[in-house]
Amino acid sequence: MKIDLSFDDNTAILVVDGILNSENAHIFQEYLNKVLKSEATILELDLNNCNNISSTGIGKLLLFYKDFLGKGGEIEVTRCSSTVYDLFTMLKLNQLFTVNLA
């Protein structure tokens, strides 16, 4: 898995490439913590090249969502693979934040 994080004003752009699983979820968490500590109030999450997310990765995202929402932030999945889109829809995560299919 490869992660790229950049900032544009109050927007954090996080791009995840590869499979997000229990073995590398701690790396994903580190990037989410950087976003949480920043001045960003919007997280644009690009999961277009992320083929799968394990329950551990979903858990990290949900914990981040709770904390980020608490500081007035909002998340948008700008692009995601059809596999991840189906997973997010099945788990009803698309009711918490916007999820766009690539």
C-alpha cells in the first residue's frame, strides 16, 4: 500500500493505492492523525486505486470520522473502486459521508 497526503488551504487530500488491511492499517492511521492535527476541515479521500479495505481499515476510518466531525470536519470519498464503493454502500458509510464511484 502507498499513501500520499497533500494539503490545499483547508482541504487535506489523501490518496490510498493498494490494499488497506490489518498489516498496514497503522500506517493509514498515522496519515489520518496528521490530517486531524492539521488545520484541514475537509478530507478528500481518493480510493480509486484501493482494491480492498479490511475491517481494521474501516475501523480506523470510522474512529477518524468521529474525531474529525467533532472538530467541524467533513469527509468526501472523491473516487473509489467499485469493490470499495460496494463495501461502503453495504455498510451504509455513504450515509455518513459522500462516496463517489470513480
